[in-house]
Amino acid sequence: MAVSFDISESRRLEFSTNELTGAVGDSLTVLPIVVALALLTEISLPHVLIAFGIFQIVWGAYYGLPVSVEPMKALAALAIAGALSYAELALAGLVLGVVLLGIGATGALSIAERWIGEPVIRGIQFAVGLILLETSISLAAGSWSLAAVALAIALVVIALGYKNASALVVLAVGALIALASTGFPTPQSPGLPPIPSLGTAMTWSAADGIVAQFAMTIGNAALATSLLFSDLFDEDVSADDLSSSMGVTNLLAVPLGGIPMCHGCDGVAGKYEFGARTGGANVILGIGYLALALVATGALIAAFPLAMLGVLLAIVAISLGSAVRSSSNIALSVGIGVMALVWNIGIAFLLGIAAHLAIERYRRGI
């Protein structure tokens, strides 16, 4: 049985079993990443979950479609790896909020896409995957036995045909281990959000993260998501509209204690794969995040086994990095990723653009 509410002729909210399972599809990468951030950085997990809950509901109702609301993965990966402080992460989100809102308002997205190029975007995705994988190995090394248990669980889930859910199952087992140590927490108010000191947060590391994230956001969160809505739902949601909504999200969410967030084609695909067809999946997931925020205590987070977190991050890293196989120039994309890992992600991005433009000029005989 399904309950639906019409928003427009074609976009609507529906609440059914399919929308419920579809909601799970968007949490597969969100929860592992935010739990990793909570364990390894100064963010407040309850406030992050509240921000995700609010904007899942807002954009689900606004678009009437299962739009994704997920972490900005390049920034999250750098923070998890220790390359960005909480203040730098927050400032990067605010800067990108202004940039994305401006781009969406002026319709300049097609110009940015032409200069960046698809192989460069794939290269940045590969770079983020490599950074997460490096971090995951160092975390797993803290307890190889726990890491082996987590890996075995993931492999069993994959063997049963639920590859997309493997990270979520490992996360659930890790949460059960933490609960066995702390007991089930009493729901409590998260209090006021943390206020990072932004006065000295604009560093080279923050600038690198902004540049790298911009490439991923333009390609994966705006242009690719717009195309996916057209392919899967026959809906015309412009990339500029998505850019504007991401800008608004970050300018409002970060001051509330949230982290930089974006839309993403992977999250939309995950929701669709698990059955979602309307914005009802967003409303369901948003309510779930808000409820989870009430029990995500510091003691529970601290008890989560870091070695199992390492396996979680490895699953996310492989999923993200494997997108490089779709690159129209795999050699260039892989080169950008490796350069970012061993040198600097911002410089790798800029050199990647230069190389891409040079290759295109050569192919055209200019």
C-alpha cells in the first residue's frame, strides 16, 4: 500500500515499502563517511545528522524526486586523512556554497564543465578513492583481527548478491559492538552546534580541497545528476538548479554544525536501485537521520571499532575510485589520481586541466 501526495504534474511524494528501501540506498556511503568524520575529526555527529535530515526532507519535497544529499567526498576524504581541520572543512563548505549559488544563478555551469573535462573529474574521483584507501589501511592496522572480521562480513554480503549494502552491514555490526560496550544510549538533545574559528582557516590545504571538490561537484553532483534524472525519471532538472540548491544547502547547513554537502548521481542511482521513485524516500531518510541524531552520543561514537572503520572506508574508496574505468582517457585520470596522492590534489587538478586541454587541441589539429 502506498500513500502519495502530488507536488506537480509529474513530481510527487509517495510513502511505500519501495520508498523505504530506496531511502537505504542513499545512506550506503553517507553513514560510513560521517561516522569516520565523527571518529577522526572534531565534527559533532548529532548536528551533522540533523543537517542531513533537514535537507533530505527539504530537497525531497522541493524536487519531488529521490535527489541525493551526501557529503562532499573530496573534502571529507581530506578531513578523514587529517589534511583538513574542522575549521578548514567548514570554511571550504561556505566558500563552495557561495560559488555554487553564484554559478547556478548565472547559468555558468556549461562553461565550467568545458574547461574542466570529464577525464579530470574522473581523476579527482580516483584521487579521493586513493586517499580514503590509504587512510583505511592505517586504521585497519590497529587491529588486523577486527579488520578481518569486517572484511569477511563484507565478502559474505557481496557473495549473497547485496554488494551495494556491504558497507552498511559492516557499519551496523560495528555499531552493535559499540552498543555492547556502552549500552543503548538515552535519547538526548544535541545542544548548540559547535562554532569553528574561521579566522585563520583559509590555508593552502583548504584551497586545495575547494578546488578538488569543485571539480567533483560540477561533474558528479550537478551535470551527471541532471542527466540521470532525465535518463531514469524523464524529468528535466537543470544542472544550474542543482548547483543553486547545493549552494543554499551549504550556506545554511555549515553554520548549523553540518558538513559540506552536495547532490550526487551515485546517491540517486542508489535510491533508484533500491526502489525509490519519488521524494518520499528523502522524507523517510530525513526522519531517520533526525531520530538517529538523538542517540548518537559521544560515548557510542568513541566505542566504534576503528579497525572495522578502516574496512568501511576501503569499501567506499573502491566504489568511488572504480569510476575511473568510465573515463574517456584512463591514463590521464589515473595520472591525476596518483599525482594527487603523492603530491597535492589541487596541483594535480590544475595540471590535469592543462593536460586535458593540450590533448584536445592536439586531437583537433589546432
